[in-house]
Amino acid sequence: MNRTVTRYLQRRTAFGDWPLQGATPTICKAVVVIPVLAEFPGILDTLRDLARCEAERRAQTLVVIVLNNRAPAHARIEDITDNQQTLVALSEWDQNILPVAWIDVSSPGCELSPKDGVGMARKIGLDWGLRILTEQDRLSAPLVCLDGDSRVDAQYLTVLHDFFEPPAARWACVLPYAHPIEGDDQHQAAILCYELYLRYHALHLCWAGSPYGYHTIGSTMACTALAYASVSGMNRRLAGEDFYFLQQLAKTGKVEQVTGTIVQPSARPSHRAPFGTGRWVQRFLAGEVGEYRLYHPDSYDVIRQWLQLALSEPERDGEQLLTTAQTIHHELGTFLQQQDFVQSWDRIHAQASSRQALLEQFHRWFDGFRTVKLIHHLRDTTYGETEMFVALGVLLQRLAIDFDGLSGSSTEPGLEQQRRLLQHLRGL
């Protein structure tokens, strides 16, 4: 057994108090983990989607449902009742069409602690998945994250299995996504605005040359069992667990973007996490968020120039790089000083055994979180946010993409034009 995996299973797992029920793993080449909180009966739609996938791939996949809530003093009673309905439905599930196991983190005495949330629920299921794949000596097989309110197409399992199939040497991936644009005009406007923001940010980071230029949506993540153990597993955060998990995967290997299938995350308003799709839509509909505003395009140009500088002249010491960085933008220099860049760079430089090792360590230091911190610093000191469709027009120009309808005006286009724009961005 791999030493990293052995150490993780011995010291860091979270499944000890929660047994696996339902399907018994036989030949398992992928584990799909679905945290579920108050998703009845929608979770059955997700399972039916998976049951429509190719029969051979279904038989080689174990779906693990993690039914979770906190104790009644810290949870909504209707959510707990909903979870109990799901437990009954799972006990009646036809295992012949899709192997489904479940973990009861919902019933009295089994609940999450008050400080835990979706990150812990994912971790419990993924830890179980790691154990199963390890017992079958399949450390290159995928641990897959999905959500109980997400929908998938019939190619979903085939694409995942094919991507991770040996001899391909994979580490991690994100799957394509598309929120359903439905409901009344206000709800459609909310989800269009949110997904345009997500795609603007990820595409702009890619343009800037950042290795963290991917979307961070929990229902689209997958990694090998070995990768999971190597990054010390899933974190226990109440929200944002997907961002930090993918960041660790990107620091230790390559996060690739897969094609051939589409995950549809739910776009419904939700109270269950402090941020993310559901909470953002809820706040938009309540008028609590600034509509149609994006990070300024010039912030991404600063990142682009900074990455080019650091990666093209790694032989320079920290003070020299800082001096040149200040000529890119004085607030970039201020930010790097606040982040103790000179000391960090000189330490990395002294410890790196090769140019490649130096660049890898730099990207671990200037990671996804520090990148967003720089964007926020520039927003707060220099650029501010800008009108969404002006910013999107700049992005499309930088990507050398023509799209009729963005004239540079700060006035937002109609919903149909926004849908066309979003569909265009989804294809990039």
C-alpha cells in the first residue's frame, strides 16, 4: 500500500463514527460522493440520471450518499424530517440499476457537530471512498464530487471513467457545468448574472497565465484516490470547501478541464451555506448584492504582468523582483511587501533544486487565495469594480473573440442577449 495513503487512512479519516450502509462494493473503479441536506425528492432525480448512464460504467461505480444535518438545536426541523424521508427512499432503492450506499449523518446521535457543514459531509464520504478504492488497489481511480440537487447527462460516468482510465496519468479535473436558466425573469437574471461572473473570473485568470484559472464548483470536482490522500483529504469548511480543495490539488499536480458531459448545478435560492450559488441567488433576488459588477479587467492585467515577470526572470533575488513589480503597479509592490514576498522568494530560491522546482514553489506561494487577495487589494485601493458588460467586452477582446451585442455600454443587455453571451462563454 502507498505510504501516503496508509498514513492518511490511519490518522486523518472522519468515517469512524459513521458506517457505510446499502450497496456492498465489489468491482469499484469510481466512487461518486453526494452530500445531501434536505434534497427529497430531488436526490432521486439525481440518482435516476446516474442510472441512465452506460450499464458497464454503472456497475463499476459506487454512489455514496452522505445524509447530513446538525442536531435539532442547530438545524431546521424541516431539514431533518426531509433527510429521514430520503433515508427511507434509499432503503427501497433498486441496487440492480445503480449501486448506492449511504452514510447516516442525520439521525439522532449521528449528526454533524455545530461547527461542521458540507465540507465535513464531503470528507466523510470521500474518506470512505478512499478506503474502498485502496482495498481494491485502485489508487488511480477517481473520487468524484456531486451534489444532491445537481443533474447529469447520460455520458457522465463514461466521461469520468474514460478520463481516469489507466494508463492515463491523471491527478484531478473539473467537469463542464451549466446552471439551468429557468423561472421568472428575475430568477433568470440572477443566475445569468452569477454564472457570467464565474466564467469571467476563471477565463480572465486563464488569460493571465494563472494555474488557478478553473471554476470552483463542488459538484464538478474529481481526483484520483492518491491525489486525495496526498492533499490530506477534504477540508471541513462550512462553505468554500471546493475552492480550497481544488487549490491544494493544483499545488500538488495538474487540475485538468474535461469535456464531453455537463453537470447542471441547482440555481435555486438556498440558505444552507454562507456563500455559493444558492445563497448568491437568494441575495440577488432580495436586492442584497450589487448587480452587474465585476472585478476590473486591469486587475487581471497586473496579475498577467506579474506572473510573466516572476516566471521569466527567476534567477533574480526578491528585492530585484519587488523593485520591478512596483513598475508594473505601485499597489502590486505594496501588496507583495504586505505578503512578505522578498523573504518568501529568497527562501524558495535557496531551497529549489532546479528552475522547474522554483517555479512550482512560486505557484504554491502565489496560490489561488493569494491571487484573489491581490484582486481585492487592487479593487479596494485603485480600480474598484466595473460594469459587468463593459468588463466582459474587454475579456472577449483579450481572447480575440467576436460577439455581436457588447457595444461597450454600461447598460445591461436584455435577458435573451445575456443568454446568448453566456452560451458563447460556455463554449470556451
